[in-house]
Amino acid sequence: MKTAEIVVQKNGTMEPQPRRRTNLLHSVTGQRMTGSEILLKALGDEEVEVIFGYPGGVVLGLYDALHRKAPPFKHILIRHEQGGTHAADGYARATGRTGVVLVTSGPGATNTVTGIATAYMDSIPLVILTGQVPAGLIGNDAFQEADIVGITRPITKHSYLVKDVQDLEQAVHEAFYIAKTGRPGPVLLDLPKDMLFAKSRYEGQRKIRIPGYNPVGDGQRQRIAEAAALLNEAKRPLIYAGGGVILGGAASELTELALKSGIPVTTTLMGLGAFPGNTEQSLGMLGMHGTWYANMAVSECDVLLAIGARFDDRVTGRLDGFSPKSKKIHIDIDPSCVNKNVKVELPIVGHVKSILPELTKLARPLKISGWRQQIATWRSTHPLRYRMREDKIMPQFVLEKISEVTNGDAIVVTDVGQHQMWAAQYCTFNRPRSWLTSGGLGTMGYGFPAAMGAAIGCPDRDVICICGDGGFQMTTFELATAVEYKVPVKVLILNNGYLGMVRQWQELFYGGRYSHSELGSGNPDFVMLAQSYGAIGYRGEKPDDVMPVLKQAMRIKDRPVVMEFLVAQEENVYPMVPAGAALTEMVDTDQPVA
Amino acid sequence: MKHTISVYFHNNFNALSRIIGLFSGRGFNIDSVSFGEAKEKGMARMTITTRGDEQIIEQINNQLDKIVDVVKVVDLTYTPFVERELALIKVKSTPDTRAEITEVVNVFRAKIIDISPETLTIEVTGKKDKVIAAIGMLNPFGLLEVARTGTVALKREFTGAT
């Protein structure tokens, strides 16, 4: 029977220790206090630094406790629970810590659903605290009651309805443990109002014992040796790295393996930054809007090493055409990911951070200059390119300039759509946790609040958010939060007056019938909108405006900046793998190679 | 191919919903489910029979295992195991047909557990095919209601070799 018996050390490490018991003598062990106070104390013990919250009826007691005695963490008052959940998500992705959200019952809780689903699809550690009507009223259709545990069951890693105040402390510690370990994910705690007023003793101990949850694995030695043998014999090997490398904190381990063996590296949308992008060895992103050379490499390789990736449909294209000539090695922490979509010859289940060094020890520098030459040829015949115009700002141009203006050091956050794909193609990422985007769920409105959360978590880094005019309007209201807390996020709106990606598909596959994808007639004046909140607004209309506006914006350090660039209206993202096509059936732009 | 999966988990309503929700959410197939308290306090055992090819079954097992409240998942299909189902069958019965029905009941070693001037209620336990056969044999008499449980199963411990 699998059991994880963990004692959490006060310094916050959460690795399983072999049966060492440390009695934490907490300063308030044994004291009687209300559920609200227990919750705040437990959050402090978990070393939470920031929570994003919005008060309401059933959590008034909790907010009163927050007011009476300042907790060791900061509470950010957001303006909509969806914005708050995305902010906690962005915070988690940028810092590597667990994001925390606090909302009230009913509509407060249901407003977090999109944000929770976004985090679930991308495996982001979040703890969502939702107030709930008193336990006795549950099921009575009470005022502001919603079965949030039921509603979020398919999109949470685990959830708790804490009816008894004596279970609260343990539930909080378990929730944080589950959210962060194994394959991370959102965990929800539903907290009835009466439970938060009831009193119990504070234990001050963090003993986690969850039979049935044992997330740590080291991969099998035998398998790792087999994988190394396969790689060392390969003539055309390729590394396919996904978000799991970044979540597992294994970017430097991956880089070491790649540099030692010389194997070319392509990453998924979620894996950008896992391997430095500014090298010849990096092939950029693969998949539906990946680079030509990455997709060709995947299709022609003879050994594919998949690390922390899940063979998502955006990456594979038509399954029977995906990497047909290769033997596949798959390193992942989640056994249910293995052989889910694509049959893999050599699965290795375990933590990528501990498996990769073992593999690197056995790997050898490979003599694959023929393969490298082939890839270089693909790169020179089909580079990423676009038509530069004198009269209109090209979206790709703006994105190329971002890396220049920030020295490749900023955190780049995107919303969803064409701009997201262009950012993935044209921005360069050299370190992990520099690229935040909603990949799995593709949530419009994610970008701006997530950027705000990232900036709050990493005040010493520049944070740039790239949005379209559509996505920005979904969560604009968080400008108020950013202004209040002096968060210097730089928001870049690539305004083409359309729902760009939808328009592209309508142009290519629906005979150019733009059904309800035009936004221009209703769009606000984004500069005035920003100013009305107390943020700074700039507009750029010509290509020569781009650099001056960007440079000006980067100088502002005490409030958000919104830069609206009017860009070319009918640009398409290329290359593109049409739906149902194989990766080799890419359509590239007809723009000639320079 | 039919598979019988035994899931051992912490007994709370949340875990139960997650397990069943997993099947519907991911488009897996449930032929039957039975669930009840297990030996240890606070734990429960659920037996699920499902159909699918090897890849689907592996997915089902892995996804079930992922659920935090689930402690153990055993796919009994390839090991020797015992399985039983129970059915309560209410049959139309007049004094003329009662003897015939009783004959059928005896063949299946079933029991008559309720009697009325117009009906007989019969309890049958056994493997799935036996239960189906019993219902089939009683059908001509006129079935009024049938209540069936899912399959329960446990691994066989001794297969005879020493």
C-alpha cells in the first residue's frame, strides 16, 4: 500500500524525509482560537507571502480577523474573482510558489471556475479558499450558495469541504502539499461560515499522512540506462521538452544534458525558456504554429526524447503522422500521461529533476553533424519571416523589439490568440519562468491579471504583457488593482480590430466569412481607458513609434502602462498545421526568404 | 474486452463522485458499479466492470490512481478472482404457474423471498451469466420489476498449486 508519511520542516522544504519526526513547538500551540484565526495562522505557517482576495457575506469574519491582526502575508484586493485567480496563477508561474485565492461563496466562488480550469490544464499549484454558507444550510438553496466542490471536481486536483473546525488546520497543510507535489494542480478548500466562527485548539504541527498519495518517483535505473543506450546510438535524435521541465525546476539539468550530448532541442508552448532560445541548438517551438524546422525535425528524427511534455494535440497534429520514424522515450511525473495519445517505447515515470542527471552521466557527445546540417538547411529555406511594411506596424516586428528593449530578461506574459503565437515565435527566452501563457485551456483575459500577479511576485523583474484588443477587454478592470498597488506592468495591446485567430481561421477555412469576429467598431480608446484608471497610456500608429514608446514605457516604475499599437489588420500566423493534418503538411507563408 | 477493476478508497462522498465523474468526464464506459464499506473503518471498496482496449484500460487505471483519495487500484481481470451479482426479480404468478416458477427457481438455487396472490419475488445470486439466464427463464411468466446490483469481486488467494 502506498503511503506518503511526511513531516514538513519549518523552513518550508517539502521533500519526503525517512521517518524523522520533528516536533514543531509553535508559539501558539494549544491556544484556542476561531476557525478564521486558525486559517490565517496556518497560511502563515505555510509561508504564504501573497493572497489575492475579494470579500463577501460569508467571509466577513475572516476579513475581520485579517483587519484586527495583520497577517504575515499581503492581501491584494482584486476587482473580479476571475482576475484574482489568474493573478494567483501568474504569481505561481513566475515565482514557483503556490498561488492563493480567497473568495466568498456563491458567485464569488463560481467566478473562479475559469481561472481554476486554466491552472488545472497547465498544472499550476494553486490553493483556492472559498467561503460557504453555514454547514446546516448547505443543500437548501441558501443565499449565495453554490456547490463549488461539485462544480470544480473535474478541474481540481483535490478538494475539501471543511465542516469541522478541528479538521481545518490539517486540511490547509494537506492542500498545500497536494497542490505543490507530484504533478502540481489547483486544490480547493470550501469553508462554511459557521466553521470559521467555531473555536478549536491550534496544533502547530504539519504532519502530512495521505495513504494513497505518493507523488515521488525516481524512475528506474534500468530504464534510464536503456534510454541512454538508445540516445547514444541515435543518428537523428531530438529532445522535445514541455512545461513539465519548468514546473519540475529542471531547466539547468535539461541544458546540461543537451549541451553534453549535442542533441537539438525543440520545446512546446509551455516549455519555452527551458532551454536557452538564443542558440543554434534550439529549434524553437513545435506544433500547430511551430517553426518549419522544428516540425520537420520531429517528423524525421529516429529517437525522440520527450521530457515533461504530454503529446498534446496542438503539438502532434494528426496522430498517425506524428514522428513516425522514431523510437520514443518519455520522461514524466504523471503515469497517466504515458501512452495516453502516442505509443511510447520507453516510458520513465518519475521526477524530471532527478532523472535527467542520471541520464546525462550515461550520455555521450554524439557525432550527428549530418543531422545538424539537415536541420540548418530546413532553417535557411523556411525561416520565420513576415512582410515588413512602411505604413503599418507589423505585430511580429513589435515582438522582435521586446527582447531588444528588455535584454531578454523580462517576464513576458501573453493573452490568447495570434499575438500569443507570434510572441512564442519571435521572442527569445533564455531562462525558465520568463514566459507565462495559457496553453492548455487557452483562456482569453488571462494575460493582464496574470502579468499583474507575476509582477507582484517578482518586483525586481520587468513584466511585459502582450494582449490583443479582444483579450484585454475581458479583464481590463484589474487596472484598478494594478494602480492601487503600484504594479508597473507594461501592457502592450496589438490592436488589429479583430478577434485575430478566429478571423484567420475564417479566412482560411470558412471562405473569408468573418462571422462576428470584428471588434473595431466597438473598441474603446485604450489610452483614455488606461488614463481613466490612473494608469499611463501610449499609442503607436507607425513603425517608427514602436521603439520610442517601448523605451518610454520601460522607464515607468510606479504604475501600470498601457501601450496600444495599431497593427496590420489581416496578418496570419505561419507556419500553420491545419486541423486534422500531419505536422509535415504545414502551410508556410508565401513571403519569399530574404 | 471486459475488465473488472477493484478500487479501494477513503469513504467520503467527494471521493465517490470523483471516481464516477472520472468515467463520464473522460468518456470511459461503465457496465456496472457496486460499492460498500470495506473492512477498515472509513474505507470503501468499489467494483467497476468496464469495457475497452488495452490502452483505454491502462488510462482508466492510471487516472483512478491519480485521485488523491484512492489508495489502491487493482485490475482483477488477468488474475484469478471470484465475482458475484445479485438480482431481485418480481414475477407475475398465479396459482397455476406458481409450481413451474418454483421449479425454475430451484434449478438456479435461487430463493423465493416474497409471495402475494399475484406475484412472487425471487432472489438470485451468482456470476453475471447465471443471473442473466435466470432473468431470461423467468421472463415468459411476465416480469414486473427487476432490481440488480453491480458485480462485487475479490482476488482468489489460493489456486491449488503447492
